[in-house]
Amino acid sequence: MDAGQHAETHKPSLFRSILTILVIVVVAVGASRLIMEFVVRPYEVPSGSMETTIMTGDKVFSERVSYYFRDIEPGDIVTFEDNEIPGRILLKRCIAVAGQTVDLIDGRVYVDGVALDEPYTHGLPSDPLSKTIVEVNYPYTVPQGELWVMGDNRTNSNDSRYFGSVKESSVTGRVCLVYWPPSHFGTL
């Protein structure tokens, strides 16, 4: 370029500006959908079945990444698809995995004959439920590919005692964080 020549400045056309904005919006929406599908998803807790660990109305994040690298473990709080109501997601604590035997004796949970230490239940009894949608006989051995899940609020939770074990394939993630309200903020 000669010293006397000047580069022309081009003003972007209105069409080009709109196209750029549309591309940015499409990329942002696509990225957020990918993140929600494969990484993390927010949920609002509608019931008290996990109180006081997770309170009614709390908003939580359920992450999926850890289950790409490890199996679901007892103690994990998992989100999973409800068998009764399509599209509804439940969250409960995994108590036992495939091949383990669950028993409820005198208000306590036993897995493979060992009483669980469950401080998160605050001493609430873990008794069989009188009203169920499937017949559950104790001791109960969790079938292959399934999990036994229970709410921490044992006297107010329809869980595996009510609907039986859940398919591992129905698990959508592991609850890792309460993010709202700020007073309940914390990792799980």
C-alpha cells in the first residue's frame, strides 16, 4: 500500500449484522442445550421427601459428567425418570445397587446385613410402607441394572418402598449443588 492510499472502511450491511446476531443466538442456544443434555441440568424440588438435606422449593443442579467415569454409588443423591408420570423427574438417595440386599428392621435400613449409619434421616424410622404400587418383600435383592432409592425424610417419601427399585438407565444425573435460595446454598 502506498503512503498516499487509504484502506476503505466498510460499514457492515444491516443484513450482515442481523445474520451475525442470528448465528450467535443459534450457537448460544445449541451450546446451552448440549450442556443441559450432557453436563448439568437445574431442577426445582416440589416436595419434602428429601428434607432436611434438600428442602421443598430448593433449586438444585444435577450433573451427568461423573457417571461417564464412575458407577452410581450408595449415598449418591440421584435424579431419575418417574415410571408413573412420564416426563417427571424424581430425586432420592441411592441406598443400594444391583446385587445388594436391602432389609428394613425395627425402623432401620440394612444393606447386606449391615445397619446403615444415616444421620441425614434425623432418626426418622425407615419402615415398609403400607400403601404401595408394587409388592416389595424384605429382604429385597436389587436386580441387575437397578437401584434401591429412598428419600431422606423417611416418614414422607414415596420411594423404592412404594414403587420398587428403579432402572439404572432411568438415572439422569447426580444432585451436586443447592443453588437457591442463597441460605441453602451448598454442595451435596
